[in-house]
Amino acid sequence: MKLTHESLKGSWIVAGSEIEHVGPGDEIYHFTPPDHFVMEIKQPNGRLSPSKHRYELTEEGFVYGPKGNLRFSVTAWLEGGFLIFRPVHGMETWSTRMTHDVV
């Protein structure tokens, strides 16, 4: 399913990944249309480290990066309730929509 701002809106938490060091809960993605994207990545100490970006939808998913330099391309789609990312390295990560805020 092609992504829309409405379908991305909200927070998504990683449920699984083909990337060896990424497991359930290790990353959380927050989309605030029309162009805000925050990626939180779990650090070795267990804390989540946020990284703020801009994003823009494409035919295959989206591109993101700092304002004016959206250089990271991600093939992304919705399937079976999962948001699936396939960055340029080809390994997929799938996330589920969060229904409440993580503290």
C-alpha cells in the first residue's frame, strides 16, 4: 500500500528486523505530517536517543534528512498492519503502530 501522510501519522515501534543488531523496541519512529520525522534509537545504556528530520513522500516510500537535504531514501509500505522499511542496504525492518505514548 502506498504511503500517505495520514497513514504514517503517529508513532511506530520496531517489532522485528533483518538487521542483526535491531530488535523489538530498539527503534521508535514518530511522523507528524506534513514533514516532521523523529527517529528514536535505543543506545547501549538502554536510553532512547532522538534524531529529528524532515521527510517527503515518494512513489516508493519517503526520503528524509535535515531540512533542505533529504538525502536518505527508504522504500516503505504498509502491509498487514506493519510499516515496513527497506533502506538502501536492502534489509527490512517492520514496525507496529503505537497506541499510547512510551515514557
